Amino acid sequence: MEANKKILLATSNQGKLKEFKKLFRNFNFISQAELGINDAIEDGLTFFENALKKARHGAKESKLFTIADDSGLVVPGLNFEPGIYSARYAGEEASDLDNRNKIINELKKRNLTSLHAYYVCVLVGVHSYDDPMPIYASGKIHGKVCLESQGDGGFGYDKIFYIDNPKTSMASISPEIKNTISHRAIAARSFLLQLEKI
């Protein structure tokens, strides 16, 4: 795809938008918020279904090639929660802090200081609402959720999600490092290879 072609990023999340603009440096992104497009209804059962719904909705409203992601935190020891409900784990209007506190409370209830967890990201791109061949990629990063919050960067669960190498929270690493090791970065690298072919 030509580098200067306008691409819609189907998100209103400013944190995601910032990360995507760094990851897809050579592409001309516009967010759905800039075009006054409302968020799609995320009623799928998987990250892939929700990403596809968001991409189709964005493409239908904008008539542009649209990329959407659905990502979140999965904690197998908490019955694979929060999963697709990561952004609203503590309720529809929940803040990042509310969601982190819910995880911390779940750990405390179980007398645990940490639990294995992973971040997952699924990216989907469509040319139009009824594009029969979406392009997609996924990425995962393993670590653990902990009681202790650390760092000032990132968003979402980054302050309580600790990676093994380096042994620190996702919110404590520089954006440059995060954009090479994160679930979103892993998915973006794979996605870019496909994007360059079309």
C-alpha cells in the first residue's frame, strides 16, 4: 500500500492512537474521532470478532481502508478475565485505575501477590465494509499481574503488568522499548508485512 494513502484507525483511544502512529510511522493515519465516527458496538466473543466489527464499521462510515485492533489483558488464573472486557472490566464507565484496582482486589481475595498473565492484540484491516478478505495479525506478550503498581508510562493495565526481560512493569519501560516488545508491536510487525503487499 502506498505510504501516503490515508488510513482510518478505528479507535477513539488516544493512547492507542499514539502507539499506532509510532508503529506505522510511514503511513498517514486519521482516527475515527477526527471524522466524528462513533465507536462500533463490541459484542463479539473474541478479540478477532471485535476487531473485525470495528474495522468494518470504520470502513463503512469513512469509505477509507480501515485498521482496527482489539486488545486486552488475559489472566488464566482469573478464569481468563478480563479478556475482551479489559476496557470495561470494572464497569462501562470504568477508568484505567478502576480496572487495575479490580485485578488487585481479585489477587488479594486469593491471597496472591501475582498471577501469570498475557497481553494480546489482534489487528484487522479491511478495504470496505464487505471486504471478503480482511488482513489480520496477532501478537502476545507474557508476564504477570502484581499487587504493586509501578511506572508513569503506558495506559490500561501497564502499571501492574510486569514483564520478565527486563524485570519491570510495562509502564516503566521507555516508549521506544515498548514499541519493539509489546503485543501491539508484535502484531504490527506481522501486519505491516501484509500491508506492504497490497
